[in-house]
Amino acid sequence: METTLVVMAAGMGSRYGGLKQMEPIGPNGEFLMDFSAFDAKEAGFLKVVFVIKKEMEEDFTRIVASRVKKYMDVEYVFQETESLPEGRVKPWGTGHAILCCKDTVKTPFAIINADDYYGKTAYIELNNWLNNMSPEEMALVGYELAQTTSENGTVTRGICQIENGYLSSIRETKGISGFTYCEDGKTVHQLPKDSIVSMNMWGFGTGIFQHLEREFELFKKENDVMKDEFLVPTVVDTLIQTKDAKVKVLRSPDRWYGMTYREDRELVEKAMKEFCEKGMYNGIS
């Protein structure tokens, strides 16, 4: 079965201080998206759809997509901002980014963040699942919390509750440091050492678009449209609670790498260099 990788690359990278998506991080100038697309191709995905802002298209094509096109079909979807209320600058969020793909993505698909490195296992597991999925099911790749934190500041992670291999709830939790979190600046809470978290790597059938359309209309009626974000984990959690979906949790043993802060870059560069030296990415450039 043909499967598609959707890469969300329209974010602004505010904490990092710039467009993380366009930062060369590999030994030969590769971007994290290069490694993601290469891993997806090896796992069996046939096409990648990049969700970007229209003003990024020329630079994105020249700097990133020109390499990926050598081994995968590439398409673009634009997450436009014309529909934003006056005064709002940031896009609506990840849920809206995926909704923008409804006229382009016609196969089972995975979604990832452009500025994250997920490891090879995740793509293999998720592509296998997509090729055997039931129409009413979705999937999430879960990581051990300890494999996803930053030494340079707190992070936000989707803390997962899992029952019999399926997601029972997911809560976006801010202010995580180690195995604690503090969301109000005062009270510190403990997290279990075996916590499984979402890094926004999901598997969906095309039926998700119908759910996103409905939930987006409700979001705009019930939320602060000047600052709130329409997020994939929130939509999925709603579908779980209303029993409109079952979400299989696929575990990855790999370490996640990303650049939440500029200080994270050195660690990520070192890891990508080591992976390339081991021969894991021969032919990527």
C-alpha cells in the first residue's frame, strides 16, 4: 500500500530564535528533515508532503526539497494565514496544518514535526502499522520521557496514559525538567520514571480529515482565537474520550533529538555526525 509522510514545517520556532527547519545540522549541510525523509523512504513511504508557509516556498525548494526529490516524490501544502483574525500572527496550530492536507493526501499517512529527529525504528513500525490498519484506528509513536528532554531548559510533552497497548488519554504538560514539571511557576509535580510521551508522530487514515473539520469549527467557537492553538493531540484525545477512535501506541526505543533551544544544536550535530560515520545515511546528500 502507498503511504505518505506529512512534515509540518510552517512553525515559527520562537523559543529557538529562528526557523529551525532551515538550519543545516548534518556533516554535509543536511537538515533534520533530510534525515526524516531518508528514514521514511527506507521504511517504505513513497511520498512526502511538506506543510509550509507560502513565503517559504522558493527557499524551501532550493535548500531542502531539491535533495529529497532525488529519492521521493515531493508535494507542498501551504498553511496560509489569511483566515487569521486581525492581530493574530501565529498559524492556528498542528491540527490546522494537517487539515490543510485534506485535498492533497489520499493515502494512509504519518505526520511529524520538521525540527525533530525520530530515529529509524519509528518509521518502520509506523509504516508497517499503516499497511495493516483498521479504518477506525489511529496510531501514536511513543517515546520514553528520559529520551526526549533537554539539558538546556524545560520542555512541553504530551504525557500518555496507556491501557492494553492503546492510548487512553494524552495531556500536554509544560515545564518538564527531568521527571518533574512545574506549570504555574510554583508547584513542582513528579512524573513516573516510565512515562511515555508523544513527540507528535502520528499515523492516520484519511478519515481524520472529517474529524478535524468538525473539531476546528468547534475550536473557533469555544476558544480564544487570538492566542489558542488547534492541536493534533487535543483533537485525538477528544476522539478517544468520545469513543470515535482507538489509538494504538507503537513504542520506539530510539532517542529523540531536537532543537528546542539554540544550545541543543551542538548535541544534535554530534549525533547526526556519528550516525553518518556509522553508514546509516549513505546516499542522503
